[in-house]
Amino acid sequence: MPSASANYRTLLRTSGAAAFFLPSVAGRLGIAMTGIGIVWLVHARTGSYAAAGLVTGGFAAADAVAGPQIGRLVDRFGQARVLPCAVGAHAGAVALLLSGAVPNLVAGVLVGATLPQLSALSAARWSALLSGDRAAALPTAFALEALANGVSYLAGPALVSVLGAAGRPGAGVLLAAALVVASGLALATQRRTMPPRTGRAERRHAGRALLRSAFLRQAALGLALGVFFGAMQVSVTAYAVGRGTPDAAAPLYTASNCTNLVGGWAYGAWRRSGSPRRRQAAAAACLTVASLPLTYLDAPLAVGATLALTGLAVPVLLILASVLTESSTPRAVLTQAFTWVNSASAAGSAGAAAVAGRVVDASGAHGGFGVAAGAAAAMTVLALGGLRDCGPDVPKSSAPAGTRAPNPPASRRDASTNRRSP
């Protein structure tokens, strides 16, 4: 355990790493607060959860659609030029929402459309910083990213809910926007760790990588993982309410979230061997096996223990998705690639919440857990199919500027993968 913490401390001591990572963590906290903050604010104004859900849905949809477009602008013009404009537009959109100058739905869509994908920007910086001989540390860096996301989505909703329950729903939205804007501006000033800009011809050529199976598979896995998240959220709540103990939902979520953090932390410290694609397939299979008992278990302790087991596999899948997206995508479109995977997950979560809700109405919480188990099974099939992908896992730094890294011979692909994540 002490050596695991030392690995993370060593990583953050890399020149320039803490300077961009810590502001991005603060910004992610703001992002995690924004959606639930909108729910509190709109419900306080209208007294309707339906209206609050509609505005939050518009916010999420706009974020999922606009995120990759902001990522494309970042790849083209660089973080230093795009981030100030993005966070300025976001601040204006939040001001419209708080003032009520435009309809709530319009303001919610604008807030989502201007929200910068700070986790993708941070991941792209890690990829640039840990290139060449330091590329073996990338899985640990992505584990740190997963930990930051997990902590943010644990603390953010809780913080904004405290403000909302205290009768200050607008304060939660305002605080979230302040964190996002401050983080974006801080990242814009950290020029030394920014990914290098590329030429137009290289971006055009590199863009084809987003249509290849290696990347599309990771985007599809992100979509399936989002379905898993969305179905689990609805099903856990339905299970607790169905037993007449709605307060039990909180400890059940906590069990899963805590093991999620432990799993991500432990995986980042683990000395890995073998192909990331094989580990991704194994993690997806473990998630499937762990999810299936939820379709028939009734005892709260058994359900809580099973949810805790699923929480161990989820961060491993998130980390490996980042590793394989980074290794299969040219740096010229890397930010865009990360945002597409994030957006696919967000879209899957939003869609699954609606689908799982209908299933729960028809067949109870066990049916909703069945949707989550089905999503896990789909991830397993996709990951197993990825074992046949021909895309190499080679460091982007191995190619001269303006060129793509050459594909290694098929017989050397696994060895190349092992070099990326020993």
C-alpha cells in the first residue's frame, strides 16, 4: 500500500504534472455539480421535477453533442486559445440560467454546449508529457484520472445538494461554474505541458483513425458502460424504494462508489503485464459475472456486497479505455477522441435511465439490474472482439513530428502493447 501511494506521488512530481492536474480536479468537481445543481435550481423555480428533468436532459444532450466539437477545436487551435473562449461562453450561459432571462430549457442547453471536457484535456496532457521512455507510466496516470473523476462525482453532488437543501440552489450552480471557469483559465496558462499543435494535413489524415475499428470499439464500450451506469442508478433506487426503505439507496451507492475508488487506486499501482486488450476483456467478463446475481438477489447485505464487487471492475474498464484510446489514436485528434468516448458514455447513461425506468415499471428492480447485466455482457463481447483489432499500441512519440507511428508487424503487436503498460 505505501509503495502504491509512492507511485502516485512520483507521477505528480513529474515536471509540470501537478500544475495542470490539480486545477483539472477542481474543474471536474464543478462539472459533477452542474447537472444536479440544475435539478435543484429548476425545481425550486417551478416546483416540478418533470421540468427539472427536462432541462437537465437538455443540458446532458448538449454536452454530449458539443463536447467532441470543442475537442476538435482544441486539437486544431490548442488549449491556450480555445479554453478562455469556452469558459467565457460557459460563464455567460450560467448567468442566463441564474438570471432567468431566457427559458430554463434554452439556458440548460447553452450551459451544456459550452461545458469544456476538462478530463479529456487533462488526459491529452498526460499523453504528451509521458511520451517516449516514460510511456509506461501512462496507465498509472489514467488511473489517477479515474480517481479524480470518482472523487468528484462522490463529493460534487453531495456538496450541491447540501446547498440546495439549505435553500440556496443558485449558489450550487454558481459555485460549480466558478470552479469550471477558474480551472479552465488555469489550464490555459499552463503552456509547457500542452500537447503540440499539428498541421492541417496531418489532422485530416489522422481524422480517419476515428473511423477505424480500434477506436470505434472503445467508443462503443463507453456507450455500453454508460448504459450500465444509467441502469444501475435507476435500479438501485427502485430496489430501495420497493423494499420500503428508500434511505437504503445511499449506503448501497456508497458501497459501490468506495470500491470503485479502491479498484482504480489499486490498478494504477499494480505492475501490469500482458496486453491491455486482454485485461479489458477480463475486466468486462468479471463485471458481467458480478452483475448477474443482482437479477435475483433480495437481501440488502447480499445486494450491497454484489454492488461493491461491480465497483471494483468499473474503474479498470475506464482506465483501459483511456489507455487503448490513447494508443490507437494519432495525437493530432487525441482530445477529440477522448471527448467522443466521454460523450458516448454520457449518452448511454441518459438513454439507459429512460429504458431502465420502463423496465423497472414493468418487472421491478430485478429487471433494471438485468439491463445493467446486459450492458456488461455487451462490453464483454466488444472487448473480446477487440482482441482481433489490428491497431497497434505504440507510443506516438516514436514517429517524427508530422507523421504517424508506423504499424508494427502483426507478430509484434502484443510485445508493443506490453511495452506500453508493463
